[in-house]
Amino acid sequence: MTGRARVHARGRRRDTPPSEPAQPEAARGPPTPRVPGTGPPLSFAELVKRGTAAQQPRQIQPRLQSLTGVRHAAGAGPPAGAEAASQPSELQPPSGSQGSLLRKKRDVGRDYQDFVVNTRQNLVHVRESTKGTQGSPVMLFSNHVRLKSCSQKHLYKYNVIYTPDIEDGRKREALLSELEKLLGNRCIYDGKSLLLPRSLGEMKKEVVSKLKNEPVTITFELSRELQSTSPDCLRYYNILFRKMLEKMDLNQIGRNYYNKNKKTEFNEYRLEIWPGYVTSILPYEIGLTLCADVSHKLLRMETAYDLISHTHEKARGEDAKEKILRELVGSSVLTKYNNRTYRVDDIIWEMSPSSTFTKSDGSEISFVDYYKERYGTVVTTLNQPLLITKGKWKKSRQDTSHQPIMLVPELCHLTGLTDDMRKDYRMMRDLSTHTRMDPDRRQHKLLTFMDALRKNNTVQKELRDWNLELEGGFLSFSGRTLQDVRIHQGRRMVRFDNHKADWSKNTREVPLLRAMSLDHWLIVYTKGNYETALTLQQNLQKVTPKMGITVRNAKLLEAADTVQSYIRTLEKHASQKTQMVLCLLPTDNKEIYDGIKRYLCINYPIPSQCVLKRTLDRPKTPVTIATKIALQMNCKLGGALWKVDIGLQNAMFIGIDCFHDIEHRRKSVAGFVASIDPDLTRWFSQCIIQQSGQELVKGLTTCLYTALKLWYEQNSSLPHSIIVYRDGVGDGQLQALIDQEVKQMESYLEKAYRGQKVRLTFIVVKKRINTRFFIGKDGGRLNNPSPGTVIDLKVTRTEWYDFFIVSQSVREGTGTVTPTHYNVIHDTLYLSPDAVQGLTYKLCHMYYNFPGIIRVPAPCHYAHKLAYLVGQSLQQQPHESLSKYLFYL
């Protein structure tokens, strides 16, 4: 969930302007069901009386299509310069309104937004303060250093226009470097605009330069005067800081910088790790800060050509190309001649390094000669194919076509770990000793980095030239640790160690909140695994009585290890009485797993559980594993494990998250999950399949209508309030989120509640952040904060109603805990800071797939699991009869 692609206020060169959007094809598939225009409470009662599909018993559907596994590989792309067609949407969502801020006139050439959406100004109850008071005070340290501006002088932003247009960013920058007499030696260029510490004296200034003896007119248009602390300066400050890192002999890979001279080699595994840093400058309540964190880049000591050669040697006959495609397509490679990473989309076997392509000036050149002339790199093997990459995939540019790039395998170093590598316990343990850092070790690395910055004369001169100064030491401030949350299971209240954030051992002997008996079920196993299947059944029958679950004998069925065999077995033995299908898989073959899940979630809807044989073969853990499987199956059958006292009566909680298939670039999937009972033990789920890369959801009214209808069926009234937790949205999408998703929900709720004021709270959840917090302990060492630690000052934004919560726990010495950031962008429920913080933390205890505290609220994680299953395995809507079950766990 992957962003891998959020919009941050970080400096990035934009060497290539966006292509023209490709024209979408006609939409396929059925249109979105019409949502009734009027939806007063009475209409829900009438619907209940009439009966709906959701109320009827689960119907066994006929098999709709062949479910044999199909490999989704990118088609062979044309030579560089050709355009790829955009993919059509499967659904026709209603059009959403665009916000007034998005319609503001943008600077010439901009495809990003610099403004920070001030969502707090509309939240009257927190205009004065967003600080809570509940909990025990605790002193915290962070990885933020304050960046001070030592001058009140204005800065000047100019848009830069080239006539004729020049696409190559290096050439644009080279032309500007020739204008030092006009611009001076202090300027920051982002590819489209320029920041200067002084005015050019005119609103518009034109100069004529030459590129290969051809005249080029460069126009400088004054965009605005800026304060040195203006948010619009952040992008330029980040570019400046990146240039300083380059001068410290760090190599840029992606957005981060790494020191290849201090790499650690693992010759036994043919791997190397480059240490590095991720940095960003952003405005907070305390002012501008530099946030710095440790990063690592893992490279394999083999090239794509090595992999091709080894696979050719091992493979027989025509299988070689197919195996190479499976190994390489979707993987990430690093080209060391320019320190850039690319994703392999396909292999073009008909071309080689001796093949030629047309340069931008119209001349022909071979790949061998190009790399020698441009980078001084010699290609030694001429009989190798070429790799194709379609360029960087970004959520913000999913509509634009990509120009394919050809890569020489010999020059492409493989990155990341294969599935087989991840299964090597010893290797993963050795790697983790370098990459997983406890707070003390992490802080030491960061202090060393900051010390190097302060001692570097070039860096200090750059900062002085722009009147900037890094304060000494990382920020420290006071946080609060919330009270422990009480877990109710069965008729008992469970007490557990909050520091461990896990109550699995405390609940083994306690009956479940709602236990479901298992009377009619199937276990499907493969040849030679009968004893394993029988032992699993016996262990399940051994551990479930204490939970209050009755498990009768299953029908044990043997099948061959193919999708077709599993399906034939299920077609023959499954019936309307079948409650659960457990498949015992000999390997983690994705094609077989996907085929089983597609069949049992779409064509023949029955809750299912897939278990790997090697999981059951682990010594000394059969009872523990059987306990986890029993709990998971109970949830999938509609049971409930525990509950917490939320403290908010008659409230519906909704989670929304999107899955983007970056590897195969298939359709994106939005997962929508809503509680349909006050105790949050029953959940409704629905997916919306959207255009590839689309983040904002346009079909929420359909999901909301069904969720409210099911709530009415359960409770004979509509919820008094609705709280939405939205994951996966970047800071640059907040205004669009308000204009589209929030307005969709508000508009529909006003109709459903017949014009009554709707109490709706919308909270954006962000997991992928670089901010870290530490607490001091005896001896001056640092440790992770306890679960329930809240931070709502100093490193929060003045324009937002936001806060951080550390909810999960990390074992001492195994790593640094990552907090989660929450931003309340809409709140007509008028939740106080203490209320929303406490509510959010309690919801982190309600995820049934783990008996402990998780990093995000349960509805958020349920939505993620749903979207991931549909996006990775199903690729289409699950059957509606499963919508009231947690079948996606």
C-alpha cells in the first residue's frame, strides 16, 4: 500500500514535462447502480420489509468463467518515443465537483500545488487550540531540527519559459548557468521556475541564448515576492538541501541519498547495503524544520544479464524466456551510470545493444555508442536482449501516456529481495542487524549526519548565502500517554500488558464474544498430506471448546495441486450447507491461491481459509497455529472475538483505502468498510474498481447507501454520527478529497436524513512518514514510546487539526516504532482533541486478525485488506453475499 507516490513539498527536478493525456476508451462493464435520490429513514424500513439481496440466504451461483491462472505481463512496448494507451475504467462513477482552490490560476508550467489547505479554519471548535489534556505527560525527542531564517528580506520567484521549448532538463539548466551575470551565483531552479534572493528589476525580462548555434529565447516572468518562511519556498529549500547532500559525496537514488563508499557487503548472499538518509523541510507549528531519518538501499551483486544467463542455463527448451519474464517483469533495477531506478515492464528479444534508435536531434545511434559517448560506459556483451520500462508510475499522473525507455541488462543491477530470499531465515536475520535500528542507534546515526552537515564548509556557505541556519540538537517536547484500553471478551474484561500491546496469552482460556459453530465444512488437501489435514482438524477440535466454538468433523478431500483440480473437487462436494472451505496448500503458488480465492469469492461464494503446509510443520507451535486459524475462521463465519468501550453511542465507523497494482499496472481498487452495529463487531464491505492509479473514489454514495440500509436492518434506526478514516491520501490531495469524497458523502447523507444536520467526521490517516519519536531512559539512552503516546504540538501544522499516535509496540532492540499521523479535515460532530485521539486509539484495538494493538484504526486496516485481496487476487467484485463477513482476513 503501498507510496509508494504521495505529493510532498519536496524539491524534485522535473526534467520532462507531462505528456498529453491519452484518450480513454469507452467504459466497459455495467454502470454504477443508481442510488435513490431520496433516502429518509422510512425508505430503509420499506426496503427491509420488501427484502433485499443482502437479507436473503447465500445463493450458490453457477460458475461464470474459467479460473485458470493467467500471467499478467506488460505487452512489448514500442521503441522510445511511442505512447502507451491509458486503460479504461470498469465503472462509470458519478462526476465529482472540483474545488475552487483547484481552479485557481496556476503558475506557468506547474503540475503541482504549493499551497497548504487550511482545513482548520472551518472547524470552529478547534480554532483556539488542537491540544488535548488527557493522559500522563512524557518527555519526547524527535528527529526534527529547526531551520531558522536569519533575514526578513524578500525572495523572488520567476517562471522560466523557453522558446522554442526545450524538453531536456539538463539543457535548460545549462542555459541558465550561462546567465550568471544576470542571475548571480545564488539561484535555485526546479525545472520550471526560479527562486532568486534579489529582483531582476522588471516584471518580465527576455534574454537570447544559443543552443548548438540555434537561438533560444528565455523569458523570466515575476510570479510573486515571497517571505523566506513562505510555504512556496519549501520546494526550493529542499532542492538546495539535495544539492548540499550531493556535495557531501552522497549519491541520489530515487528521492533519498546514499553513501556507496560505506556500503556493507554480504558476499555469502551476493548482496550489499548502502546506508543513506531521507530528508525533508516542511513548516510546522514551531516553524520550518529539517526532518532527517536513516534509510538503506539493498542491491544484489548481479545484473539483469546475469539473471538472464543463469536462467537460460538452468531452463530447458522454450521455458527459458517464460521464466526470465517471470523473474524480471515487475522488478526494480538500478543503473549505476546515472544512479536511477527503473521498473522492468517487458523484454524485447528482437533488439540488442547493437540496435539503433533516433536521438532528439534526429540522428541515429546504437545503444553501445550512446552509453560510451554519454556516460563513458562500455557494453561488453552484444547478444543480449533489451529491457523495457514505461517510465515512472505516479498516482497523480495515471492518465498520461508514458514513453518507453530501453535498458541494457548488463548495466542494470538488481535491487530488492526475491521471495526465495525472504524465506531464508538466516539471511533475513543477518540483514536485519544492519537495517533495523533501535532508537539509540538510530539517533546516533542521525547525530553523526547532522555533525557532518555542520562541519562541511560548502554546506554552511550555501546556508549562509540564503540566510538559513540549522539549530543545534533535535527538537524535544512533551507528549502524553493515554490510559490503557479495556478489552471485553465474552463476559470478562481482559487485562494485559500495555507495553507489549498483545493480549493473545490473556484470552486463550476465555470464551469469544460471539462464537460460531462449524458443522458443515471441507478440508481440501493434496497427495501425501492426509495426515497433516487430519492433525489440523484434531488440533482445531482441541482448542475451540474453550472459545465456545463447536467444530464437527470436516469432509476431507484430496485434490491435485492445480487450480482446475481444486475447483473440480469443490464443484463436486460443496453445497449450500457448506459453511467453510479450508485448503491445505503444499506451496505458496500465487496462481493456485488466486484461482481458489476467485472461485470461492466470486463464482461459488463460501468463506475460505488457505493454510500452507510448511506453517503447520513448524515444531512446538501446532496448538498456537490452530488457535489462530480457529479465530480467523470464526470471524469469516460472522463471529466476534472481543470489543472495547468506544464511548460514542450509535456511531458508524467507515474505513476507505485504495490498492494500486504498481507491478502489473492493473485497475486500482478502492476498499470501503463500514461497521453496521454499535459494538463494531459486524462489518459491511464493498469494492469500487477504478482506473489504474486513481486514488480519489467516485462511487461512495452506492457504498454508503448499502451500509446505512444494513445498519437500519440491524438497529431499526440510522446512526447518529459517521466517522470516516481515509488512508492513502497525500497532502497535495486534501482539497480534492474535500471537494470530491467529503462532498459526495455530505450530499447523500442530507438526502438520506431528510435535510437534518448530519454529524460527519472525516479523518485522513498517513502511515508512511519519516517522523520518529523517542523517550529517554536510565543511562541517557533512548527507547521507543509506549503504545498510546500522543503528540499534538510543535511538529503539527497550524493549518490543520492533526496529531500523531504511537499505537503499536516494538520489541526492545529490534527497531524503532513508527507513529501514525492523523488529520481531521471535516468535523460536524465537533469532537474535542481528547475525544478524537482517544477514539482513534481505541479503534486500533479492534482488528480481529491480531490480538493486540495495530498501527491504524481497525476500519482502515479492514479496507486495506479488502482492497489488497481484490486487487491482487480477484481483479473483480466479490459476490455480494459475502459483504457482511470478514472474508478478506
